[in-house]
Amino acid sequence: MKHNIDSKGYYGKFGGAYIPEMLYPNVEELRQNYLKIMAEPSFKKEFDQLLKDYVGRPSPLYFAKRLSEKYNTKVYLKREDLNHTGAHKVNNTIGQILMAQRLGKTRIIAETGAGQHGVATATVCALMGMECIVYMGEIDIARQAPNVARMKMLGAEVRPALSGSRTLKDATNEAIRDWINNPIDTHYIIGSVVGPHPYPDMVARFQAIVSEEIKWQLLEKEGTEKPDYVVACVGGGSNAAGAFYHYLEDTDVKLIAVEAAGKGIHSGESAATSVLGREGIIHGSKTLLMQTKDGQITEPYSISAGLDYPGVGPMHAHLYTSGRAEFISITDDDAMIAGLELSKLEGIIPAIETSHSLAIFDKKTFKKEDVVVINLSGRGDKDLQNYIDYFKL
């Protein structure tokens, strides 16, 4: 079974471009050009150079000795937290800013939840001297204050989304509105594998550097390019898409996507889209979506500002329904405990998003000889206040 995108922009039955007519020219311009531009030697050279000299890639693949001993298996951490800006997000924003330049765009807009994508977008806009407007839910602005300050220091304007749940979904709605009003000069840097085609595929391709590196790094360390498991947290799902990308068609490698169960899958305060979602359309693509019986989007909840999205990228919707990936839901409490555990066992404070992935050892038993690669998608600096409040530190 094919798990990559098809020529019409679908993963199985999920994906496509369900967009207002006003956006059609923008999305179509991108669709017609993105693969051509990415294949240009000059694009590739500039992208690779910036990843190396500016982002600091390759990010290490670190054998977590004490974690491995505790759970009696081989755990490797792909250290995306060591990238410039502190997460995997910058891999995609560098790719998209170079894309925007080649399409002649001069103004950049973005949406952000936890603020990591906003920071990564503001960073590349500062790097390239481009105007940057970041939409962020009012609630997220309050709970991610350090990232808001970073964006402003980098020269971006942060505009609050005041409607709905005032979180990521609403910030995305505002960004789409802006794009409709400014179609000629503006490029919308979407931060995850969501949105209308070609965004899910384009973002996945920029993030695929993660699994590309895992292959050769694992070959050096274990004598094989293939781990037994690749594990990543999923909100929209870009870090997971990047970690899974080069293994999608290789069924020897098991894929585990970890979602936020919030206060419990059926508590009414959750973001476990695979369990709770039904087919629906959000932000321009057909995917699994948490919704009421009459199709109203259900408000998601997670202690992690980066995982409380009511849908999931169409690639992940397909990986779930086809059975290619196993989806596991982790509660706030289990995630927080796992984050503190990694800090104490390995001296690495993870982002709360990543902490969800680290909590799977209590849900799933691995063999002693299994090689388990966890994508450590971000560092915990931005979440220190959440950790302080939760653990009364």
C-alpha cells in the first residue's frame, strides 16, 4: 500500500485542496511550482547550506543509556531540540522562505500554537529581511509568553486571534483570512503537515531531513539504517511526518504516533483525533477531525499548546486508517511525568509535546534488542512555567 501522496494531493482518501475560490490562484501557483523549485540545484544548495551553518544540522542521534537501561530496550533520541530556535520547526520555515523568495513574495504570514513555529518563521524572516505577521490565539499568547517576546525581538508582529477557543485553530482561521485579502505579495508559511495540497507534502518533504539523517546515523551506530520503531508526537504532525518519511513504505519499521489524550480520551478535554475524529474538512484538507454529530468542530484540549489541534494532517489520517502507524494517546499527567523523568535520567528537558512520546514506555513493552528511535522534537525552555506550575517546583 502506498503511503506517500498521489498526483491529486491525496493520501488514500485524505488530503486535497478544499479552499475558497479567492485562494485558488495562490495555492495553484504553489502547487505548480513547489516540486520544480525544490529540485533546482541552487535551491537545494542554499537549503542544505542554511540547515548546516544556520540551523546546526545534522542534529545528533543520541543513545539514551539510562533511559534504555530503565526500560530494557535501546532508546535513541533524535535531537531536534538542539536546532537553532529549539525545535524541528525551523527545517520547514527555511525551506518555505526560500520558496517564497523564488515565487517573488515579499510578505510572510504564519499561524502558531505553542509559538515554536512562530519563532521559527520570525527567525527566517529576520534572516531574509521580510515582513512577518504571526497569528496566535489569545490564550496561547498568555501561556507562551517567552515565545511571544522572541517573535517581537525578531521583528515580527504578533496578532491575537480573539474568536472561538482563541488557540491554534482560530489563529489558522485568521491567517487564512489575511491571505485571502493579500493574495499577490503574501506567502503563508503553514507550520505543520496540514492545510490544502501541496502544503502537507511540501512540509513533509522539508521535514524529511530528520529521517534522512536517522538512516545514516543509525547505520553508523547499529550497522543498519532501519530502527524497529520510530516514535513521534502528533498534533498536526510535522515532526512525525519528518521522522517517518523515509520509512513510510518500509513495513519492517514500525511507526508510532503519539497524541494528546488531555485529561482522558473520553473526558471531553482531549486532542486524541485518531480515536475521536471522523472524516471532515478543516483548513483546506479532508482529514480526521474531532466534531459534533452535526459537524461542528469540537474544541481540543491538551496541556501542550502544540498538540491541541482538533484534526491531524492527512498523511497521519491515512497512516491511522490504513494501519500503517499505531496511534497511542497519552494524558497530560503521563506526559508531564515522562518529561521530568527524561530530565532526571538524561539531563535533557524536553518540550511537553515531546514528553508525550516519552510516555509510551508505560503503554507498550519493547524487546531488549529493539532499536527505538524517538524524535525529540523540541526543548522545554518554552514550557518551564508549565513544568513549574505542575510540579510546584
